[in-house]
Amino acid sequence: METRLMEHLSAFYELLNGVRGTIEKLLALEEKKYDALKQVDVKALMHINSTEEELIQYMDCLEKERQEAIASLAVSLGCGRDVTFGELITYFPIEMQEKFGSIRKELKTFTNKLEITMRENSEIIQSSMEIVNFTLNFANRSSLKETYDLRNKKESKENMCIVNHIA
């Protein structure tokens, strides 16, 4: 039993390393996206978004595996399927608790950094959208007044209705 548990824990640790590596890659992409957003580099943004989409799909697969591994380990250790990762670590052999506690902290740190960077990028996108909307609204209002507000143009009545006189 002990050997099988250690094999499960080893495989689970490798899975968590994969999750950490993927989160690190996503974080690096989000930081590149931040720079691309600041520079309004559409080509770079498109490339970053497609790479990011692939990583997110891969991350979804890893997350499903992680949840299944936690449920399987929880049953093996007799602590119930709905246990959290933090609680599950307390059931591991003592020599493994520190190792898994460390990777858990790293995952939380990277996840928090990723969240902050994504929030900053969202704020930049929101600000850019507001500027574009303001510019479009301003452009539309001024062109409407110039073209259709004849009272402000102070043109003579003959010039305004020239089409009507010919017809």
C-alpha cells in the first residue's frame, strides 16, 4: 500500500509541476499582453491571444486531472472525496507534507500574480474602449452638426434648397 501511495503522490506532484509551469507561461503571456496593450500592438495581441487560448485549454485538462487525482488520493487516504488540497496534504506522509505544502504556496503565488496582471490588462482594455467610444461619439456629433445643422451654418435659404429649386 505504501509503495502504491508513494507512486500516486509522485504522479500527483508531477501533475502539480505541470500546472505550475502552465500558470507561469500564462503569467508571462499576460505580462507581454500588458506591454502590447500599452503600445497598441494589434498583431502581437492577436498572437498572444491565440497562444493564451491554447494554454488555457491545456490548463483546463490539467485542472480536471488535478481534481480527479485529489479525489482519488482522498479516497485512498480515507478522508472523503470533497476534501480540499490543503486539507488533503495533512493526510500525506510527513516527509511529503512539506514538499506539497511548498508547491501549494507556489501555485497560490503564481495564481495571485496572474489574477493581478489580468485585472490590470482588463483595466487597460476598458480604458481604451472608453477612449474609442468617446472619440467616436465626438466625431459623430461634430460631423452631424456640420452637415445637418443648417441654422448654425448661417447659409442663405437659396443655397440650402438649391436641390428643391431645380426639381
